[in-house]
Amino acid sequence: MTITRRAVLGAAAFVPFLGSVGSRNPEDLIDLRRDLHAHPEAAGQEQYTAGVVAQRLLAAGLQVTTGIGGHGVVGVLHGARRGRTVAYRADIDAVPPAAQFPAGPVTAHLCGHDIHTTVGVGVAEALARQRRALQGSFVFVFQPGEENLTGASAMLADHLFDRNPPAEIHALHCAPFPVGQFAVMPGFGLAGLDRAQITLPDAATAQSVAAAVSALGTVQFPQGTADMERLIADLQQPGSPLAEFVFMRASASGATVSLAYKCWPEQRYTAIRQEIERLAGPAAVAWAGDPFPAMVVGEREGTAVERYLRRAARSVTRLHGSIPFNGEDFALFLKRLPGTYTFLGVRRPGSTIDTAYPHFGAFDPDERAIAHGVHAMAGWLAERGRSR
């Protein structure tokens, strides 16, 4: 069967569930991840990944739609009994060279999207195997263009949820916690982004203003593994120093200052903009539109997934702050629907933290995290399909 753009495809032959994580055999999902890892695609170029995902969903008997918002793929699974419609999102693009630390030579899967995609496929296959016992419907969203924050808006503009409007949406992301551990963040999330340019009378004034604007920052990008360890430890402490922050980057080039910053909570954008305009003096500040929104996990929803994970006897930690350096266009889905965003630990025992920290060149996640992610999210979605 040929997959065509915007074609809604009927269920293909049902593939039996063979194994505890919803794959054809115990190594199948790891093989899938390695295949995707070997074919990294930048935002807007995800043809190969989209094709692989669509074929797997078809083989599991889902209804599949391709070409949503670019190379987005959506698979729909209906349980045998009526219930709620629940969505699950996985991002499918890779990290471009300029967004890697240090800057890399080629686009590469250094953010774990290959694992996210694999977990999403595994969850879909696991639930498909159990469809006769399932309540509700499940919409699996494989989203392109996350790294440049364009994919969610493109899919929404392309009427993503018109056919099967969900009551809520959920997602998972790799993070530098021990493999098998999950991290939840009720009331917290990931900061948005605000950007501007200021044109000053001369280069000396621009340098002075850039220094003053930079001083608004309260946190710095980690300079090594010790800083990363401290950041992760801080996040897990009640009253975390990362419960409120400004992460500022400002630089002068000639008479122009370019700045980009993140803050938490996002209500602080108004006050920070006012302070930047004060520091700019009579010079005009050209804002790049409204700030990109923060991704905020609701207190109720975040607590619900925490309760579920603890009941399932899994290792769970609660975060009491937000990571200052990451953005996430899943924010646009959570602006429209309630839902959750859970971190999946991918750090190998005995490894340094940079091997599990997204966007770093040393990123080398423990593939055993895939099974943990599939087990957890398949059970969570099944429960949410039953919820009233």
C-alpha cells in the first residue's frame, strides 16, 4: 500500500503483540530506534522518519494520516468500548549543527527524538494489541519541526484534531535522570522565549547596553558536568532556585544589540521587557513579536500522572522548578488542551551526566529507557481513556 500525502489509510493486517513492550520481538523497538538514529532529519525534512512511522502504525492496524503540518503523521486507534479520546505526541526531527554543544558537523539525534518516536510507536503497538479490552480512542501525533518551534503550530493550523478532537494530550522527553526513573513537574514546565534587537547610536553604547541587559540574567548555561549535576539536584529540591529565573543572552555587533531570553514564570515577561526598554534609554527596542509561550504542566494533571507512576511501582521524582535552557512547542498543545509532559530518565549507570543531557555531543542514552517509556505511557493512556 502506498502512503500518500493527506491520505487517510485504513487498518492494515493486525500485527500480534509479541513481547512485554508492544513490539514484534524483544529487540524490535531497539532496532527501530537505531534505524531512526542512523537517519537523522532536520526540521522540515523528516520524510524517512515519517514513512517508517506510518508503516509501523499501519501494520499495527491504526488509521493513519500523513502530511499534516509538513511531514506530520497521525495514527488513530479505537478501543472496543466507548470512552474518552486521548492524544499522545512524539517529536521526530533531529538537532541541527548550530544547536549542538559544541556545534557539530551534521544534523544528529542528540535530543532523544529517535527514542521519543520509538516509544510512541511502541505505545501504539502495545495498545493495538489490547484494543478489545480498551475504552476510548487514542490519537498518536508524530510531530515534525520541534527543534525550530514550528511543527506544533503547523499541525494545529492544518486541522490536526478536527477529525478526532481529544480531551487531553500527553508527551514524554528524555532527560538526565537514571534510566528507569521518571520526573514529573506539576505547576512547572519549560520556559518560552522572547527576542529583540536594539539599535544604539554607536558601538560603545551598544556594548554598555548589552552588558547591562546581560546582568538581568540570574542563571548561566552549565559550563561542565558539575554545573549540570547541580542543576538537576536543584530541580528536585522544594523551594528550588529554579522556581523563578531569567536566562539572558545579549551581545553587541557594531551599534546593534541582539538579545534572547527565557524566564519563569512567564508572567515576568512584561516586567523584563519594561526593564530592557529602560536600559535601552531613548533607543527603540524591536521585539520579535509576542514571546513564544512557556510550556506549563497543570498542577492537577501533573499530580495525576505522578500518582499513576507511583502506583505502577516506578521510580518517580517531582521537580520543583523549570529547566532554564530548553524550549518546547508542545506548549502550543497544552495551551489548547490539558495534559502532561513527563521526563524519561536515560542516563546509563556510571556514566557522566553529559551523556544523558540533550543537545550535548556526548549524548548517548541508555536504550533500556525505551521499554520503561512504553510500559509507563501505554498504561497511562489506557487509564486516561477510561477516566471520567
